[in-house]
Amino acid sequence: MRNTHLLCFCNLILILSFQFASNFVPTLSAPEAAIVTNIPGFNGTFPSKHYSGYVTIDETYGKKLFYYFVESERNPSKDPVVLWLNGGPGCSSFDGFVYEHGPFNFEAGKPRGSLPTLHLNPYSWSKVSSILYLDSPAGVGLSYSGNESDYITGDLKTASDSHKFLLKWFELYPEFLSNPFFISGESYAGIYVPTLAYEVATGIDAGVKPILNLKGYMVGNGVTDDTFDGNALVPFVHGMGLISNELFEAVSAECNGNYYNPTSGNCESKLSLVDREIEDLNIYDILEPCYHDTPSIISLKNSKLPLSFRRLGETERPLRVRKRMFGRAWPFRAPVKDGPVPTWPQLMNNENVPCTNDEVANAWLNNEAVRKAIHADSANIAGDWELCTDRISFNHDAGSMIKYHKNLTSRGYRAIIYSGDHDMCVPYTGSEAWTRSVGYKTVDEWRPWIVKDQVAGYTQGYENNLTFLTIKGAGHTVPEYKPQEALEFYSRFLEGRKI
Ligand SMILES: *[C@@H]1O[C@H](CO)[C@@H](O)[C@H](O)[C@H]1NC(C)=O
Ligand SMILES: *[C@@H]1O[C@H](CO)[C@@H](O)[C@H](O)[C@H]1NC(C)=O
Ligand SMILES: *[C@@H]1O[C@H](CO)[C@@H](O)[C@H](O)[C@H]1NC(C)=O
Ligand SMILES: *[C@@H]1O[C@H](CO)[C@@H](O)[C@H](O)[C@H]1NC(C)=O
């Protein structure tokens, strides 16, 4: 009886509100085979629909990119669709999904390495947007190809592959074509985001179908320009109190502000003194401990410290699952230069990314039941999932990103360049300097921005909707450290509100 009523009601609405049809289309054409109905480790109801699977972007050898799409928990038919990319090159966007702003918080399984338990994340970015996590380029995360020659790539090829992916993805999910679309990412995605946004914008202008509704983009602690990024470290470590005034004065005098490309032996030797002072810090957040696989345990049981003292410095999270930091960085003062970019496993002689613990993500994404539930191919086909892989050979061939940012913002695309201000990997000092160097008029003078009556960081707004923003106390992967503040600026930016 109830069912009949419902059906009639729906039919009636479809007929009567013909002109509002777009309100009723959502999810009607998303591929049914891609829907994720349950997920090992999670015992509950999804707050919104999830879809995942592969899109083949090149048939030659079967080059397949894996995506996981989380519909907005608010209003998926109207809320923006946001593409998320982690960096590397070589790092999986499941870093964002598992550790940063995904729909779940992952609690480590017991015993160690077993399937984690998943809880809902109250600060998931899916609270206000639909979000599309993409493993890119092929060879990264769950994405792969039938021929390893497809793993030789670079900035420009990655952008054109991701563009191909987007066109095909929107063909599969046409109901999302009219939603505002944004491209976002962090770290080396400081290269992926503007190069892809430029491809998309160029495609829109050329009438490439389907027409994507690109509105803007976001970059967090992003690699941008070798000179600006390369010169950012020394002022950062001085300002943070990690080197002495004497050393700062000496290194400034010897290097003349050019730390990126030292031209004298004296400058080199002062720089190595700087390196020595900071080498034991966690590069991704100078306030966080460096995670060691077998920690030098100071037994808390016997500790006389009050509990509140023991927890000092812990990052604020709904559920603490780990102490780690990651992204993929380069050794100090070695920003990304033109040419081949070493991946972390290559840099570290196959050691893990320093100071990081990726056990939870590893345990989950290498579990065959999880793979099956999310429509990922098994390890014997797609390979083991790794947070950051050295399976790809990657060429940095797009140069500085500043020209891309100028082009995109002057064409009306909105941009936010945000920085966790305690990241030493891509320090805010570089992002602050390059955004200023674009030469746009300041329209919103440097000021604090506020969440729940507290200063959450600082911002400076430029004309053409270019915004620079810091998140106070956050490291390289901002939403991991400051989930609540991150969701706040994210929402305000997407809605075009003042932050
Ligand atoms: C889900 O969790 C509840 C509470 O922990 C438990 O009682 C229940 O058995 C679980 N259900 C399944 C299907 O695991
Ligand atoms: C893989 O790709 C290379 C380069 O295109 C090609 O020469 C080779 O034959 C391919 N191998 C297979 C097994 O298809
Ligand atoms: C952006 O780049 C496109 C393609 O190269 C060019 O046609 C256009 O004039 C540029 N726009 C601006 C504002 O620089
Ligand atoms: C900045 O963004 C707002 C909100 O989307 C828009 O109304 C405005 O036209 C943009 N300004 C420029 C200069 O592009």
C-alpha cells in the first residue's frame, strides 16, 4: 500500500514538475554497478551514496584510473563536485580518503595490521560537497595499466590523462555535469591541479564535450615554482625558532637570499649547517613527533605525568588513529626542478616515507574483501596498494605554475592557495611569496580568519579571486591536523563566501 502511494506520488511529481526535472535526475544515471553498498570495517548506514571503480582512459594496453566518489551528505543535486588529488608524484589519493577528509575515520585494527574499524567522520568534506578521489597517474594507488610503458609519464601527460578521465567520468555521471566543479589537491598536486584546471578550461573554450562546469580550484601546501619554493625554507626555519639568529645572518650573507641555487662553497656550507639543525624534525609538521616504526617507548603506565600533560601536543581529531605525516617531499632545499622527479621510495633507498606510519591504509586497501567491495581489482592484477609508489617514472615538464595561476585566475576561475603553517616540506613562506609576486592588487588585507571565536589562521585576498590562507598549527596535510577548521574554510570557499 505504502509502496503504491510512493510510486504514484513520484510519477505525479515527475510529470507535474517537468520544468524542474533536474531536481529529480540525480543518481538515476550513475552506473549501478559502481555503487558501494557496504564496506568491510564499517558497521552502519552510509550517510550518502558512494560509487567507485575504474575508467579506462586508453584501450591500447588497458590504462585504467581508479576513482572513489562520495556524494554530498547535504544536497548532492546542488552541492559542488570536487576532484581530490594527492601528490607525490606517486602518492595515492586514498591518503586524503583515509587520513584527511574522507567520510570515515579509520581506527587501527587489533592485532596490528588487521582490518581497521571505520567510524563516520564528522568533518568529512562530503558534508558540503560531493568528492571524487582519483588515483593518478596510472601506476599509482589502485590505478594501473596492462603495460608498464604507461608508467613513464610527466606533468603534461598526467594532466591530459586526468582530463580524459573527467570527460569519461562525467559521461557516466551526467547528472553531476551542472553542479559547480572544483579541482583540489595538495603537495605535488600543486602541479597537478593548475595543469589539469588549465586543460579543462582550454577544453571548455574549445567546446569539448561534455562541457564541464569548472568554477575554481584549491591547492594545499603545493609545489609551485622551484625558486620560490626553494628559497622558502631558510626564512621559515628562522621564523620558527629552529636556527639561531647568528646562523640566519651568516647564511643570508653568504647566499644573498638565493638558497635554492647556491653559487658559492661558503653558501653551501652554511646551508648544510641549517640542514643539520633541522634533520631530526618531522618535515611534515615541525610540532609533531617523528613516527618511528619501533618507537622508543617511554612507558606511560609508569609515568608520573598527569594525563593532560601526556597528551600535550596531540593533534585534535575526532579519533586519533596515528602519528604520522606524509605527502612526499624532497630532501631539504631540493625543491622540484625540471626533469625526472625521484619518488620517495627511490630517494630513501626503498625505506618508507620518513616519520610516517601508513599501516591503517595499507591494511585496509590490501584486504581482498575491501578491494572487492570497492570494485578494485585484486593485488595480482592491480598490484599491492602503496601510499607512495616507485612504480612510475615521472618527469616534471610543466615548469613553474605561476603562469598557470595567472592565466586561470584572470579568466575568472576562483583559486585558494592554503598552507598549514607548520609544514616544513612546502613551507607557507614560499606560497605567501609567490601569490604576492603575481602582482594582483590586495583586496583583503592580511587578517586573521575565525572559527568558533578563535583565530584559525591568516589570509590575504587578491583581485581576481586569488586567496592565500594559512591554517594555524597545521602541517603538510591540513585536514589531518585541523579537520574542523579545514571543513570551515573549504565550505566558505566553495560557496564563494568571505573566509
Ligand atoms: C555492529 O556494531 C554493534 C555495536 O558494536 C554490534 O552490536 C553489532 O553486532 C554490529 N553488527 C555487525 C553486523 O557487525
Ligand atoms: C608494452 O609497450 C611497449 C611500448 O609501447 C611495447 O613495445 C611492448 O610490446 C608492450 N608490451 C606488451 C606485452 O604489450
Ligand atoms: C590563457 O591561455 C590561453 C591558451 O594559451 C590563451 O588563449 C589565453 O589568452 C590566456 N589567457 C590569459 C588571460 O592569459
Ligand atoms: C569572484 O567570485 C565571485 C563569487 O563566485 C564572483 O561573483 C565574482 O565575479 C568573481 N570576481 C572576479 C573578479 O572574477
